[in-house]
Amino acid sequence: MIQAVVFAITIFIGWIIFDGIKHKKIIIENVWAGLVAAIVAGIVWYLLFIIF
């Protein structure tokens, strides 16, 4: 469970950094998109951890 949370946080931070560099500013829509992507990635990571 901890691995999935750390993975999701890493995805979120990476998404924000990438968008900040790409757009030269942080846009709230990109923050929400990063949050959704991180949550989905964390859930998938956790499900994969349970299955395998």
C-alpha cells in the first residue's frame, strides 16, 4: 500500500514539474489532471501488487 501511495505522489509531482516547465506556469487544470492521473496510477499499481 505504501508503494502505491509513493508511486502516486511521484507521478503527481513529476506531472506538475513537467507541466511547469512545458507551459512556463502552473495551470489549475493541469494540477487536476495530474491529480487524477496520480490517483489512477496509484490504484493500478496497488491492484497489480495484489494480483502478482
